[in-house]
Amino acid sequence: MKEAYMAIDAHARHCVLGVMDETGRYCDDWRFATTETELVRHVVAVKAPKKRLAIEEGPLAYWIAQTLKPHVEEVFICDPRENALIGRAANKRDETDTAKLCRLLRLGELKRVYHPAEDHRAVFKAAVQSYLDLVDQQARLKQKIKAKYRQWGVAVSDTVKVYHPKRRESYLAQLGSPAVREQLRRLYELLEVARQGKRQALRQVVELGRRYPEIAKVVGSTPDS
């Protein structure tokens, strides 16, 4: 085999590695535990001068890519939403999915998902994602608070006042039921936790981003700087 087109279907407890040669012949697949040792052992065991590996984007994709990068010529992390051949298949099995992923890799039909090459950039990316998750969490809590007021006939006209820690009491006072007020107070407590977490996450993003000149250039070009 001159060139091996490999694909991994990764799960928390097990992986399936499939191999296809340069002619499009599917050679074999192996199921093994999801550990660094087993991943390296099975990829190294594939005898080919050139090895290309495809992995669908997921929680394990970056770790697997970093683990196997020294042992293959290229690691291709792809967007699973683009893989209609796999996603819409009636016969869903790990081994079948792996064979189809090998074929798409060989044909050049996969869409790459960006992943940082260095660990420190991956940490920065994770920090940004954490911040965005907290932003979304805060927005969802605000929506729940407004919906709870509407449920009990209280119209929210001032979206600053209703969330402000020192001004929200005027809205709570419009609720006749102490139990409902208690429910709203619990939502407010969660909102404050999300706000605090968002501020801490933003500080971490700013701190980690200081080392990247491209970020400093964008920040330096803003009117407020």
C-alpha cells in the first residue's frame, strides 16, 4: 500500500479505525479502547509510506489529532454536517461510517474544520468558547425571567430595571404569590452567577489574548482604543 486513507469513528469508550488504499479498496477496520496507547499502536501498525487520517469534529477530535499528528502525514478534522453520505445513511454502524469517511477523504470531499496547531491557541479558543457559552446562558436566564413574569400577568416594559439587582423589587412586588416570587429570586441568583462567570471569563480571554499580535492589531484599530 503506497498511501493509506484512514478514518476514525471516535467515542468515549471505544474507537473504530478504518483503512482504504490508494485504489479505493477498503482494507480492514479495528475496534479498540479510546486510549492514547491504543490509538498510536493501531495507526503505527498500518504499513504505508504515506498516511492520511480523517476525524469528524467532536469532543475528542483535537486530542486525537494531537496524539496522532507525529505518526501520519496529515490529520483532517472535518465537519460532520457536510458528510451527507454518512449522516443520512439508513445503515448506521461505526464500521460502515468509517469506511465511508475513508472514501470521502480519498476523494477530497471533506470540509475541514479549523483547529489551532498549538496547544496554547487551543486553550485560548476554549476560553473564548467558555465566554460565549456564559453569554448565551445569561441571555437564556433573562428570557426565562421575562417569561415567568408574563406567565403571571406582569408585563416587562423596562428591560434594564427588571434585571438590575437594586431595581427589580418593583417587579417582584407585582406578584401576588410568595412562591412565585421565590422562583424568580432563584432565577435572579443564577443570573448573577452567570454575570460573574462571564466577567471572569472575559478577563481570562483578554489575558490569554495578549500574546497574539493579530488580536492586539484589531484592538488597537478600534475607535475606543
